[in-house]
Amino acid sequence: MSRRAPLRGDELPAIVAPPPGPKSRAAAKRLRRAEGAAIWGAASPAAAPPIVWARARGSVVEDLDGNRYLDLTSGFGAASLGHAAPEVARAVAAQARRMAQGLGDLHPHAAREKLARRLSALGGPLSKVLFATTGSEAVELALKTAALATGRRRVVAFEGGYHGQTGAALEATQFPASPAMTHAAGPPRAIPIPYPDPDHCPLKRACGSRAGGCDLSCFEEGWTRVERESAGPDPPGAVIVEPIQGRAGVIVPPLEFLPRLRARARALGLVVIYDEIMTGAGRTGPFWAWERSGPEAEPDLLAAGKGLGGGVAIAALLGKPKLMETWAAHASPAGEAPYASTYYAHPLACAGALAAIAALTRPADGASHSGAGFADELRAALASAGADGSRLVRGAGRMAAVEWRRRDEGRGPDPAGMEAALRALLAEGVLAIPGGREGNVLTMLPARSLTGEQRAHAVRAVARAAAAS
């Protein structure tokens, strides 16, 4: 059997066996037996098996059957520069030859010191850093920090928000979850309020983007509950929010939302936490999505992850010094750090993140790399392809979504149409992510490596799927 040519990362899709092909099917069957229902679910044996990735480069993925796909997911947004980004791969390999494992929190290593200083500079007033491995862990650290500083565990969270699947992070999550996830989280400690959605007003009012603009009435009405709870016996100590809701369907609130939230929260003495796991590291344009709203939106704590590492597993909490130093009061008498982990600031992850940040903070080489206007291009292509107003497009930077609504008068959610489009795209060699609270949103998180030709191909493919489904 001849060896396949190396992937360059700029190729277009090529399907040689209708996906999922026989090798993907066989591997998925073996994997399902080994992993069980926690990943695959009780109904998975009857569901269509997934493709099984064999290798990836740039914005291209190849499966076990030799099918080549154009990847609009960038590994849930983690491969921000593209798969196997050369600068990240070189940095990780060089670090592995020097030192692959450190001593956690006890004795630091050089890459940890460099990355901490780099993130401190990127954080501006949020100049103190704690490292984590996953986004959920970074959110947990944010919630713990706020609780230590205020003495209050309750948190204000937004409907549709997704903050992870570990304990405290899951308690703050307001995205629809399975009963098992909800049970594992224990009693909820969050105070849920509406998230401003210009396409679908939570109050069912005609104040959306197609009727003159969202006036944040839903937020103001929800905040009255926060004020009542703050005057009660168990007040909240923090508010956590995604600057743009990702898993809920790329919900882009008005730019004035975050400044107003910050002002309301400060009036009640609440710690303001931004979950930038998905939106950070340049995904929406500026390095942090909150910067789109100006300095009045500045948070107290910020959880970062995914694209921060350019494909390596690393996350971080950035915070204002006074807040972050509250951990000092909780050190053990023996001097042990109040927060520790065996893989704290893992050397390989730190090296990869340093290389990724260096690339992500360089000016982009044109719109095809920066993703500027991706949602606008999708909107124009859908109109040209004959997709009507039942397909809603939104996004910011390299973060975009198409929402499927039924074509009848009620225009309710159409998850079946979205799933049909997802299957059609897969057959055509294009990968996207299902999302939305109703399961009717096609989510796209393309990497910075996406070329102009790949971008044009993807836009046309999505437009065809939207018009046909």
C-alpha cells in the first residue's frame, strides 16, 4: 500500500467513500464498546456513526477512509491557527526535548514564567494569572476566586449560557443539559436571567435586530430579580457571562450590553466574570471579545482556553490583583499553595501556547485569514442561493452560525432541517457543529488558516445546504 501524500492544509474537499466509510464505521463501533454510554448515549447504536479522523493540517481533516474534509470547526475552536500549526508543533517538539514534565505548582519552569508574563500583559488591568488545563477548570477557578473574595457562593448566570461540565461550572450553566449532567451538578446555585438575543426577544417583544435594534429590556427586567435576591438572606457574589453565547447558537448581543451589565453589577458589589473560553484568543476580532464594547465593559475576572493554545490543552484565569490575591489568605500553615495540580502549567502546553499567542497577535494577512465579514458573506450567499428568511445568519469575526426556522407562518425551530443540512455538508466534505438551545443551529468556528479559496467553497456549500434543507 502506497503512502498518502502529506496534507498541506490548503486543499479542498475530496470524498472517495461516502461518509462514514467502512473504516470509520468499524473504528467507531470498537470505540463505542470501549467508552460506553457516557459519551455515546443509550440510543447511539441506532444513530449514524461518526467519521473517525486520521490526520489534520490547517483547515483540512482526513478520515480513516481517505476522505478529505474542509473543517469549519477547528476542533471546537481550539485549533485557532489551524490543525498541526507548524509554529506550535515546533515549539512543543523543542520543549519535549528539553523537559516534558515539571513539578506542578512547587517549582516553576521557564516556559511557565514566560507565558504568565505574556498573559499578564494581554490582560491589562487583569494582570494576575492562574493556569488550568480545561475551560471548565478555568471557570471553576473564577467562581472560587469570586466566592473567596465576597464570601458568597451564589452567582448570576444567563439563560443559554454554557460554562463547562465540572461541578461549579455546570451549576452556573443554563444551557439545556441531560438529566445526568443536571443531577451530577447538585442543587443549582445560579440565579438565571435572560440573555439579550436580537433575533428572538426573550420577552417576545418586537425589539429585535429586524425591528430597530434590541433595547435590552429583557436584561433590565431580569436584573430586577438580581436586585431582589441581593437584598435577601443568600445574595449572589458574582455574575458570569459569555460576551457572545457560543453553544446556544452564536448569540451576539448589542455592544452596549456588557457595559450596562458591568455598571449594574458594580452597583450591587458583584464580581464580573467573563467566560471567554470560545470567544477569546482573537476569535471575534480583538484578542478578547469584551474589547469590542470598549473599556466600560472591563471585567474583574476572565476565563480563557480553547484557541489560547493553538491546539494544545491549556486554559487560564486572568484577574485583577486585589481579587486574585484573596487566595493568599487561604494558604496552609505549612506553606502549601491553596490551588495546585500535577499538570499545572504543563511545559508542553506552555510552549505551544506561547507560539500560538505570538502568531495570533500578529496582524492577519487579509480577510481570508482574519475571518472578517464571514457572517456577512454567508448572509449574501444564502440570499443568492434562494434561502428565505427562515435561515438566520449571525456572527462576529471567525465565529458564525446559521439558524434553521420552519418555513410556515409560525417559524418555529427546525432541528430536522439543520440536521439534514449537516448530513449534506458532511457528504460534500464540509465539517460544522450542531448547536443552539433547540438543536437548530449550524455553528462554524473556522481556523485562521482558512484560505480564500477554502472560505469561498465553504460559503457556497453552506448556502446550498441552507436552501435545500
